[in-house]
Amino acid sequence: MRIFNRLTSAVLLYFLFTPAQALVHYDMGRINIDGVQLLQTVENEAVYEYLPPTLSLTTNEAGDFELLIMKYVGKEDGSAGGLFHALVGFELPEKRLKALQKKLEEKRPGAKLGGPVRLFAQADDKGSREGSFEVISATLTEESTQGAEFVPGKVISSGVAPFTPGSKAAIAARLSATQATLLWDSLTGSTADLSVGVHGYYEAKVEAITLLSKPK
């Protein structure tokens, strides 16, 4: 993840049409609790915002994962296959947030856990942010689906990383019978053949640096 830093003691001003969120320190006051980085806010050093460690499957109101993987068998040969659909986001469960708050208070008495650090999707050379989100899978990617047993080029994603709090990104694919079997076996094993990469950054403040040059 690329981090956008400014060597200045001034607070960065956000665009007026975006909601106000706290600016964080890049290194000062940083805490790591259970793999989650907590960054100290500039405005109130007793408040820490959290940086979600990774994308994860989202859940619905009933608490179920928003994931569908289905295998089907047609009446004719070659008509077997499967469907895959998932929603992912940077959400942290409420139970985990409460645990982070408790451990934060143990490390820094009086400290409070704020919201998530504001993340921005990284744009490409043409200014598009569609490439900020990509699916990585040997089973699903087009380069690995050239054989007769695979369905090439059928992976669909929403394209933009779900950096806004509460937002979700979708991944969908139509699978051949072989792909459905491989993906199911990997998802039920210890390591799944499905990863999601994101390209983004957050804005932070670092302490001003003074450089002194000695004349020769």
C-alpha cells in the first residue's frame, strides 16, 4: 500500500465536498494490536483510528457470510459447472472492535478507538480508479484457463476497491465443472486459491525534517 506523506507541520486540508475525517500521524504514537495498526490522530492524540489489515468476506444482517458457491450438473454432457459470487470489504466485526478498544485502554489509559483510517483508491496514468481492485486466482484468472476444462475470461468484479466505510466490492464468476471442484476444495482447505489485491493510500502527517548542508 502506497502511503502519501507530506514533510510539513501543517495539517492537510481536505476537499470541502468530502466528509471531515481526522488526519493521522504516520509514525508517532503508532500501535499494533492483534495485527491491526492503530494510528494516532493529529487533532486529538487520545483518539486512534484503525487501519484494517486486509479485505474480508462481508456479512449480512443475520451474520452470515455473503458468499455463494454452487455446483450444478446438466442433463447433457459438458453442461456441468458452477457459480461463484462473493462480497468483500474492509469491515471489522463489532466484537473485534470492542476487543481492540479494551486492549488499547490497557496500553494507553484514556485512549479511545475512533473510526477507520480514510483510504483513497489509487488512480492509474489515465486517472481511472477501476484498477484499484483485482482478483488473484490460479483457478479463475484468464491466463490459467486455456484448457478445454476451463471457462476463460468469465471473472467479473466491481473494479473499485471498497475503501469507503460500509462499502462492498463484488466478485462473480461462471465456472466449469473442474473449476467449481478446484475452487470448492481450496475454499474448504487451509489455504484458498482466491486473493484480492487493492491499490490505495492514506494521507498522514510526519514531523518536519530539517536538512543542514555543510559548505565544502
